Amino acid sequence: MSDGQSISERIARSLPTLTPAHQRMAQYVLDNQFRAATMRIDEFATAVNVSVATANRFARALGFEGYPQFRAELVRGFEATLAPVERLRDELARPATVAEVFAAALDDGARNLEATRRALDPDACERAVAAILEAERVYVMGFGASGFLAGLLQHGLEMHCRMVTAVSTVGGASHAARQLFKLQPQDLVIAIAFPRYVSDTMLLAQRVKAHGGKLLALTDGPTSPLAPLADIALYANAGNRLSANSDATVLALIEALCGAVAYRSVRSVKAAAEMTEFLLPWLYGAPGNRERAIPKSESSE
């Protein structure tokens, strides 16, 4: 068998000859194919209220040598999607203290940052900064966890750009599409996507390119589905043992990009001073705000 659909076909062919318990298991797999692919044999047996031996016999009734071969076929096609689940399963199988988990996560972050720094492409960095500063409008998009990162990128760039718009809002992909419909040749779209890649990001990136838009990608490497669509790509190592990605590494790349944009902007100091002056009423402890910052009960004593 070559794909997950073959499991469904094999179950359909075998269904009339299966025992009632096996038929119940078959129906569970048909209804929950992805979930079943994530389960060890004991988890699968518990989910359908049978013994581990019965789960093994079910796999053999479908023509497999045993449950491991059955699960391997279920996983086929889901490998990339399941990778974080399998990493988490492996890590949880190793005894560790909470402090050791903290330390391991920080070590992973340090390795990711160093690998990202070593792999920096100087030409891509120069082109990315130039594209941002030359753009009339910058649109930032990312969905899923990348949506939060897109907001931070917008925040970091808005002081140095004419207009920065985060299109990944509560309106979802259709709202983003409405915003990107306004795209002009002098504009730039920055797309953020890391495994597990959200299809909305890829579809919108394809639409941007189909309409002649310029695309800067922040992603994990040349094998990312976003990379071949991009005019410019910056890569971050974002592997993580206990979650899908290390957002800290991506955030570090975003901060580096914003810092480089500030460095190359001809009015970065003036812009920073003007924005700080505008924000003074909201800055705790700034001159003129001290009395307002002290609760009345304290200031009246």
C-alpha cells in the first residue's frame, strides 16, 4: 500500500469477514484516521475498549504482520504533521526533572540561534532590508502560531516604514485576501510559515505571486513550501523537542531584521524620538505622569 486511503480500501474489503470487535475497531479507524495514526497499540486498544491482543489480531486480520506495520501504513502521508507528536512522545518516555526540561529547552534554543546565525545569507539579508525600506506599503501575514509572530514583526517595523499592515487578523484568510487585493507593484508582502505549515499562508502567497507581488519569506529552510514562492527568503532553525517549533528562534530573527531595518533607515533616530514623544502620556514614570500613576489613596496621605 502506498497511502492512507489504501487503509480505508483494505478495511472496506475486509469488513464483512471481521468479528464484531474488529468491526468496531475498523469503524474507529475510518472515523479517526489521523488520531489512530498517533496511537500506540495500548492507546488504540483503550480507545476502542479491547485488549492489546485483540488490537494485534485486528491488524493481522487486515493483512499486516502486526500492529507496528498497520500503524506505519496509517502514518504514511502524515509524517511531517505527526513529527512533533512523535518527538514529544519520545521525550516524555525519558525520565527528567522539571529543571532538566528547562535546561534542555534553553540548550535547544541556543543551538537553534547559533545554527541560524551561521546560516545567514548576507545577500538575502541586504535584499530583505532594502525591500522593506523601499516598499510603499508592507503587508505581514502568518497564520496559526505565526500569526502572533506576524503581529510582533509589524510592531517592530512600523516605526521605520511608511505603512505596515498585519493582514492575519480575526477575519482570517478571507480578510487577508481582501487586504492583499489592494497590492501594488511597489508594495511588499512578508509571509511567515514554519512546520506545520498552514495552507492559508501558502494559498495567499501563491495569489500574491500570481498577481505580480513581491514576497519576502521567513521560514525554516529551502525545503519549505513557502521558499520557492519567495523573491527573498530568510531562514530560522526552529526545531523543538516538546512542541512543533521554537518560536523564540523565529522571534530572534524578526528582532534582527527589525534592527537591521532601523540601522539602514535614514530617519530611524528621528522616528524613534518622535514616537517616544507621542507615547509619553502612556509611559509610566515619565515627567508629568508621576502624579497620575500614583493611586489617589496614596497621593492624598
